[in-house]
Amino acid sequence: MAERVLIVEDEEKLAGLLHDYLVKEGYDVSVLHRGDEVEGWMHQHGADVVLLDLMLPGKNGLEVCKALRAYTDVPIIMVTARVEEIDRLLGLELGADDYVCKPYSPREVVARVKALLRRAKSRGVSQEAGLMLDDAGYKAAISGRDLGLTVVEYQLLKVLFAHPGRIYTREQLMDSMYRDERVVTDRTVDSHIKKIRKKVSLALPDREIIHSVYGLGYKYEW
């Protein structure tokens, strides 16, 4: 399956040029022109790398990058004409992986995409050769067995997995699962936890990895 690249760029001619260059290199490429379309699209489709312009209608690239970093480590290349923003783009606060400045060569962008994808392939998340998370496909596996999680279930498990032993309240978990301000209840989290546990038990019948902490919330421990 071809690796998926998402281009978020409001200049349609430039987006089209990048699209054509990346398609020629064998990538599956999609294009969005607004920042406020990115999160919904990523939840539905996912991507292996995101090319994200800084100045976008709807929501700017800084806001989009921060929102994505709340639940995914997908490689992000920021595109900017504002050189003064570079330090901020690559800072810990934002979490972009790379940047290119306009005007740029499409060949340079392709080279940056290839480099980030090579790094991402070797990065993987794992623990004790047990649980493995794949951000590109929103998939979790135990000992190689796919758990069949939904996107929301994957995001919930990833938040817990990232900090073993840390206790998360239901409100914190809801914030990580739903970033579109929809109205949900504590029971929604409990329902998702129950489904994740059931799926984990099929691959790992003798161990529980998500633990309830009475009166507080949940934590992950292998």
C-alpha cells in the first residue's frame, strides 16, 4: 500500500504542483485547502506525513499542529514564508518535525517527505515486545495480533500508553478523544474502556493493561 501524504495548502496551484510531484514518486496524496478541515479528515483517513502550511483559512497551521500533536505523532512538515516563526515551529511547544520556507523547490519538499518517512518507519512504539501502536494506520497490536480498535479507541489507548502508571481522569480522556467540542458524558469513556478491554482480552486473556482507579479514572500498566 502506498504511503499517504496529506497536503494542507490554500494556494491551489502550489498544492497541485506538490500533489503531482509526490504522486510521481508513488505516494497516495490528498489535498485540503482549509485548516479547520484537517482534524476531521485525519480522524477518518489518517496519513503517514502531513505537509502543513502556516497561513490557512479557518484555522492556522500552528493551531492545527498543536491539535494533531494532542493525539498523534504523525510526521509534520510546516511550510512558511515567515522566517521569524521557524524557531517556534520546531520548538517543543509545537512539535513540528521539519520545515520548508517559501519559495521552495518541489523536489526539496519530496526529499524532506522521504527523509521523514524513513525516520518514522524506524521509530515505532512498543513495550516488552507486547503492545505496539501504529499511528499511520491507527492500529494497535499485541504480539502481532491486531486488536481491531476504532480510531477513538486507538486515541484513548495511546494517551494512556504514553505515560504508564499516570492516572487520567475521565475529563482528561474525553478531551483527548473528542476535540470538536461535542457533548459527551463520563459514561462514554467507560464504554470505550470496556470495549478496549474486551478486545485486549482476546489477545491477552491472562492480563489486564488498563486499570481502574476508584474515584479518579484510569491508568495503563503492562
